[in-house]
Amino acid sequence: MPIQQYYRGDSVDIKIIIKDDDGGLYDPDNVKVFIFDSKGNNMCTNQEEGDTASKVSTGEYVFYYGIEDDSNTGIWKVFIRSTNNSRITSNLSKFQVIEDI
């Protein structure tokens, strides 16, 4: 699957699906998002705890991130961490920021 590309100044809608071991959707205690630019800089508002995703429906969340006009180009990483009781689940995805033509 090709990596999603965005221009500087674009808004990224990060869709998050949370499933249990049997594939059923569920709501964890919290869903945190960490975004790192191509140089490894933590771009979160809350850099230590991560930013909170918004619930759309059971097990479905979204996080909106606005890429600044002067952001670094290249491959960015998105780290999702959900916590349910003492169980922590994580997921890593990527997107690419490119210069406007």
C-alpha cells in the first residue's frame, strides 16, 4: 500500500480503529497520539503524554493534525497508544509531507 502524501499546510485526519483479540470494536480507557516529523521531532501539543484522539463511535477514533506551512518534508511517523485497564496496545503508521508544487 502506498504511503499517503500531504502538502505543507494540509490537515491530516488520522483514523484509529481499536479491536479486541477477537476482532470486536471496543472503547479503551484512552487513546493517545504521538506524531514525529521526518527529523524525529515530537510534534504533539502534549509531548510527554501524547494528544487525545476524539471518539467517533465504539472503537473508532479520529485525530486531526494540521501540518504547518514551514514543516519538515519527508516521512513522518504516527504512534498510537491505547490503554484499557492495565493493557497497553500500540500501533505505528506513516505519512509523507511533500513541498507544494
